[in-house]
Amino acid sequence: MTEPLDFDTLAVRAGIHRSQFNEHSEALYLTSSFVFENAAQAAARFAQEEPGNIYSRFTNPTVTAFQERLAALEGGEACVATSSGMSAILATCMSHLKSGDHIVSSSAIFGATVQLFTNILSKFGLETTFVDGMAPQDWRGAMQPNTRLLYLETPSNPLTDIADIAALAAVAHEGGALLVVDNCFCTPALQLPLALGADLVIHSATKYLDGQGRVLGGAVVGPQKLTEPVLAFLRTAGPTLSPFNAWVLLKGLETLRIRMQAQSVNAAELARWLETQPAVTRVYYPGLPSHPQHALAKRQQSGFGAIVAFEVAGGREAAWRVVDATRLISITANLGDTKTTITHPATTTHGRISAEARARAGIGENLLRVAVGLEGVADIKADLARGLAV
Ligand SMILES: *Cc1c(COP(=O)(O)O)cnc(C)c1O
């Protein structure tokens, strides 16, 4: 293909390498290993003197196709696919950090990522300092001489705080650290962290990249010199993406931008409507002019995404009433699906962190998070209106 191609063209065309059968749709290579012509070829492949597949823990053509397509969409040189979003984060830390290193992380990140940093990596001599909020001076203040990695999600989960990626990349690089951005909420359809100075982008492909709630997957995208150690870790440790899941994700990428755009339109409409509801005391959505970082979101993102959080008058009881009155929306902590989902963060995704940490992060008992899907927005409103009626 001749560069540069449009995002929409790359989404359906990047990563295609047709086989001898010249198939039109991407082939699914459901095989664990590959056959060599002779002993010499086997030796050359293992010695990495000849390119080619050996074993699907190392590489697989369907997984490679997914990696090439996602790298093209993120504007990254290379991509390494993993079995899940969590294994993408684990592989990044295991390959770029060593005992005695220090991580600075946003406190407003996916719950399992907090646990990975605090309960697992800490056992291997990796210490993490969590920062509340996205102010660059707070991040600079949390850095130590041994800080090697800064980690964030933007917009944050669930309160949609926006981090200034370029400013935090400068902070990271001043201190000799990498900036790693989990781009799960925006996806490359709405935000390109590498172009803003991030060193690596993380994905839970399970969310919007699949977009239809079918498979688990993850990815790490960035310059080859930074993805190569991640691949080396995966080859040895094993949490690689299955070829079947890669094939599903390849097809997911083809509709990513139009899904993100349509779901963002729905989310914006829902957010505006929620702001007018008497039982709703606050709405968090980067697309609303009332959002404290609306201007930054507008500059940094090409759309505002499909996650809307809001607080209701009252406490847990009032919030649960909204959840329990739904008939259409799925009550599940998952997000990034064509089907709208609702969750009560304080007792689900953020239920295992201390009440004090939750309060510091601003996650109240009256907070709800909706990941808006592709249903008619009037139906989504009606489903929420029932529980909001006072
Ligand atoms: C779901 C999620 C993850 C973890 O991904 P899995 O595919 O479930 O392992 C990481 N980061 C964010 C922002 C997520 O939403």
C-alpha cells in the first residue's frame, strides 16, 4: 500500500498478506506450530537468521495481521498483541522494569491495574506511587531518581479526568522515564497518544477494539525498540493472543471508527439530557462545556468518547435504584460494547480499594457509570428515567 492512507482505509486494509489461495477476507491460521522445509530451515528460523513463523506462542500470521493493523491505526512502528489487557500491562512492566525501579501512576485507573501494581509487582521490588489528579507538577513531585515509568488512562475511569499527554510526556522524559498510556477509552479512532509524546500505548482489546463483547485481548504499541523487549517477554512467558481472538479483533477494527463516532454521539446526547434531570446532581462527560477539562479534551481528542458518569441525589440507595430499574441496559462492569452497560463503581470496579482511597479519588456512593452503546438514545434515556423518577 502507498502511504499515507486514511485511517478508515487502514482500518480495513492494513495488515493483509494473502496466502497462496488469495483469500479476500483475512485468513484465520488456527495452528499452534509451523512446518519447516528441512532441518537447515528449522535451524535458521530458530537462530532468527530467516524470518518466518515457528510456533504460535512466538508469532502467528493472523496475530501479526492484527498487530500490523492496530500499529497502523495508532501511528506506531510496531505492536505486540497479548492475551488480555492485563497481560499487556504486565508484559510492559516485566520487560521494561527491574527490581528497585519505581512507577508513578494515576490513581484513577482500572482496578486490576491498581492491584497489579500494589499486590503483585510490589512483591518483586517494584514500588508504585499513586497520584490523584492529572496536574503535571504533582506527577513531577512524585518522581524519584529510580522512577522508570509513568502510567495513566485518559479519560480516567470512571470520572473522565483528562490528562495532558504532551505535558506528562515532558515530565516523564525529564526524569528519564517512559510514559505509558492506556488508550482503552478513546481508542486510536479518537486519540493518538504516541503523536502527543507517549512512549507506549496499552490496549485492552476486549473493550472497544472488539466492541461487541466477544473476546479478550490486549496490545502494546510503540517504537520497535520498546516493543521488542515486550515480545521477548511474551515469547518466553506465554500470554500471547490466540489466533482466533486476533481474527475477531481484526474484524472489530474495521468498524472501530464508525462505532466510536456513533457511540460518542449517543453519549453526548445522553450526557446533555442527564444534566437536565432534577435527580442528577452532577454529570461527568468531557464533551460537556461544564467539564473542567473540556478545552483540553477538545484539543487532544477528535471525539469525546462514550463513557458518561453521573451522581444522583441521595446515596447508594438512590444509585442502586437507577441500576435496578433498568430493563434494557446491561448491569455489568464491562464497557466498550455496542450494548449499553451500567455499573455502580463504589461497589463493583472500585469496591476493593479502601473507602479512604475511593473518597480521595472522588468516587462516591451516589456515582454511576454508563458505557453508552448503539441502541436508540431515546430508549437509553427512558431506561434511566425510570430509576431517576422521584
Ligand atoms: C478492561 C480494562 C483493562 C484490562 O483489560 P482485560 O482485557 O480485561 O485484561 C485495562 N485497562 C482498562 C482501562 C480497562 O477498561
